[in-house]
Amino acid sequence: MVTQVKPGLPTEFSGRLSATGEEADLIPYLKIYLNHHWAGAGAGVALARRIVMSNRGTAWSEDIEWVKDRIEADEHMLTTLRRQLGIRGGLFKRMTALAIERLSRLKANGRVGAYSPLNRVIEIEAMIAGISGKLSLWVAMQTAPGGGFLTGFDFPGLERSARAQLDVLARIHKQAAGALLASRHDVKQT
């Protein structure tokens, strides 16, 4: 719902999208954009939780737990942003993304029915891709015209957090990929 505001007056954040001029033209796109990211965030949280469970006791477990906690916090922030902007819908898209995340667990990994070093590398790469998308979201949100209807959110702080998550995952990926490529385990081709 777009609330009309007299031109020239600052737009107040009132729990609904409230904008004028160029901002009002962007609102339908913003709703779709945030729903896309909300769908991806749900799958990202599910993936992060699975990676944490699969990597307990490894050299990376604490760092992966730290990233998971940030991903959950970012999903909460995105949910809050959607709610405060009055954005509804997107549930089918979110459920589809979650189903795809679940189906991705069936990928060939060189070990039938077990977690392998290949899973770790592929899943970390998937998390890097997801967080890169989230980083782009936080950067994009900082470019809103006038930013008046998006006040109250620390998008620069969210951007810094996403960059820190990527840094941690890049380090883990390098180590996990090195361990994978140095291993000489029996691998079943599937």
C-alpha cells in the first residue's frame, strides 16, 4: 500500500511503504526484490544449519557457527524490513527455495549416504554465493533515492557483516579445498 505524501516533505517510516515520486515508482520492484532475497535467506539459513551440524568438531566448527549466527541475524533483519515495509507474500517462492536446498543434499559426493570432504567444499561455495547475493542486497538498499522510506536500518553495518562472513568463508574454503585435493580416499563415482 502506497501512502500519498505531500511533495517536498520528508517521508516518515510508518510501518508501510510510504514514498513519493521516484521512490513510489520503485516500490513494486522493491517488494519483488525483497521477496526474492527472503526466499534465498530461508534456504541460506537451512544450509548454514546443516553445515554446522555436519562440521561439529572440525577445525572450522567455531567459524562456521559464527557465520551461521550472522546469517540467521541477517534473515531476521530482512524479515523485519519486509514486515515494517508492509510486504507480504513470497511464501511460495520461499518454500520452493527451501525445497531446492533440501534436494541439493542428494548430490553426488563420492560417498554413498555419508558426508564427505567434497560436501564441505561445495556447501561452503554455495554459502559464499548466497552471502554474495545478500551483500549485493545490502549495498543496493543504500542506493535508494533519498533513503527516506528506508530509515532505521544500518545497511552499511549489514554490508560490513556480509563482507566479514565472506572473508571467514573464503579462508575455510581455501583450507577445506586444500584438504580435499590432498586426500587420497576411495571415491565411488556416481
